[in-house]
Amino acid sequence: MKAAHHADPQCIYCGSDREMSREDIVPFALGGRYASSEIICRDCNSYFGANVDCHITDWQLSLIARGCFALAGRGGTVPPYEVETTDGHQLTVSGGSVLRPKWRDVVIRQDARSFYFRAGTPTVEDAQQAIAGAIAKQTARQGRPPAITESRVDVAVRRDWDYLESVVEYDYHKQGRAIAKMAFHYLATRLERRFLLTRDFHSIMAFVRHGEHANHPRLCQPALPQELDPAAEPSMQHTLTLRCSRHLRSGICDVALFGVLRFTVVLSYSYEGPDLFRRLVVYPLRESWEEAAVADVAPVPARLILRTTEAEHRARHDRLEESVHALVEWLNIEGLCRHARETIPQALAAVEARKPHSALGTDAWLAAVADEFSTRSSPAGLLNFLGQPSRAAAEVLMGELQLSGYVSSFSVAEIDDRFARLIFLRLLVDALTAVAHSRCGRRGQVL
């Protein structure tokens, strides 16, 4: 079946035939490249971009994935997002999942004679500039410069990669609406207007366009747990599957984001169009897609989806939460693997600049590289270093050893084991050092 093309396309929402706009079925910022210029006009497209799509492209989970895999929006940039550490520091995660302290200056304690200052800044120079600004404010407020009895900047280094938590909320009115829009607009590329612009789709159109859901408040919800493949793993692909049956009068679209976050969208519970069983698969990293008819899906009555009990509804959300945890865990592993591949060469260069491998010997060389790598890495991330990340680091190290003529002495598995042991020894030293510092009661640190 070919896509539903129209000689004189009109916007399915406002009926305008002027300035029809390219509509990405999966948002461009999530890697979507499957598009149509026959669905909506420019004005409606602008409305959706500002009021609907943003709830999925700027969703915390999507931002984490976009940062991890450098998925840029139309402007060509990957947006940063904010996280908070366990000790309350606000950090900004920029492209490549690099953590930077968010600029902030806080007067921790102030009285008529003195104040203590603490700042989170990217560099020591920025901290000193922030402190100078705070002193200038005090001078302007009091008409004279404050008496400075101590001027000291203590630096706590924030390392380049951290382990992200999987606290992500799903909001039916925001993420649910954006997901429903993807499903309905995919249907609009496959179904003729004489079927699409009927009362069959009034409810889903009102929900997508205006956020109205008075008749059925569960038009988009997490997929049925029994429909999910327990062995399914996250992946960098998005899948939309139409299951529209004239016999059952049911129109449904299954949406799977990142291969694991699965939702069911009820398109119509009085469907009278032709049978449609089609699947769109979008590959963000390859900037490509596949779209074809499928025979491995069965129709499901839409009213069965709508009539779920509260217990079933909770079970779906529990499964979604499990999927979120699995996706964030996968992104963490991918992020730490990439961090290892990028940072090990930097650590090698730093060690070689101090003392070459030939002068150290392999054991001392590995220890020096592990120490340098640990300094450049987050302790929280390194606690999850075993497995794929440590093997990624070992492969880089093995390549360096091969260049040095040590091919027969070590295997990747042996280097992996040795390097991981050295990493955990460094973590132990760091933990003991942190305990010693906390007992000293240090004050006025700059992150």
C-alpha cells in the first residue's frame, strides 16, 4: 500500500491549503527523518513545535539520550540540561554528557561585619570573578568595601562524567499528548482523507490539537505488560506500529521510543477505514528509517484498552518505570564506555609526558594510567565500571601495548582485570581522603 498522497493537500486541523509545512512524524530532535508535507500547515506546525513536541524532545529522559548520542535539533545544537548531585550541587550537562557546575553565587552567612561565600563555577578564575562581584555588591550596598580578613579559594574538582539517576516522570497531558501526536500523524500519512477526517477520529484529534480528553482520558498510556517482550533491550530506534481493523472497528498505534519505552495510543474506537497493519522504524544514529506493511501483529479492540481497571493501569505505569530504569542504565553504560574511549588517550598522553612507558614498565604504567583516568572520571561512574566500560578501556590500552611490542604478554581480558582492580584501589584511596577532609571541617570550598 502506498502513502496517501493528495493532489491539493490541506491541513487536517484548520483546513488551510496555504504554506503546507514539513512534518517530522518522530521529532527531528529525536532523530526522526520520516516526514510529510501533506499533513499540516506552517501555523499549526509552529503551534505543535512550541506546545506539544517540546514535551517529548525536552523531556529529561530524551535530553539524557540526546546528550549521550549528540542528537541535535533544527538549530544544530544539543541542549544542555540540569542535574543535582547527592550533596545538593546544581550541575549542567552539556554535549557529550560533560558535567559543568552551574553558575551560581550564594552568600551562606552574613552579619554586620562579615560574610562567607560559596560558588559553583566551571573554573577557579570564574570563582574568583564571582567573589569579586559579591564584594562589589557589598561595597555598593554599604558605601565602603567590606573588611576582608581571609581570602582563600578551595577547589573541589568536578570530574568529566557522572552516573545519571533514573528519576523521570511521565505526564499524560504532556508526554502522552506528544506521543499521541506521533501516532496520529503517522496514520495521516497512510490513510485517505475521506476516512481520516470523520467522526471516527474526533477524540484523538481534539486531544492532539487542544489537549482535550473528556470522553476518554486514557487515549495514550503505557503498553500492556503482557504485550512486552521481557528480553527486549533498549536500542537507538523508535518504532510506530499501526493496528487498524475494520472488523473490530478499532484503530491502535503502538509506539516504542528507544526500543523500550512502549505506549499504546487509541486512535479510534469506531474505526471504519481499511485494515492497516504497518510499521515505521526510525534509526536516529543512522538518520534513516524503514516503513512497510507487517504481518506479525494482531488487532486489539480499542475499547479493551480504554476499559482498563485501576490495578491494570498501575501495572502499566510500574512497567514503564522499569523500562525507564533500564533505559537510563543503558545510557549510563554507553556514556561510560564513550568516556573511557575518549579519556584513556588523554590519560596516556599525560602519563607519557611525565615518564615514558619504556622507563616505567607495564605494571607501573598501568597503575599510572589508572590513577590519571580516575582523576578525570566521576567516582559514582567508576563504581559502575566493570563490564562493558572496563572492556572498552582495556581495548584502548591493548592497542597502545601492541604499538609498544607487548602483544604476546597480555590479553584484553587480563588488562581488563588489572585495570579494574587499580580503579577500585584509587576509589578506596579517594574515599579515605574524603573522610579525612570531612573530619577537618573544611569551609568555603568552591566546587
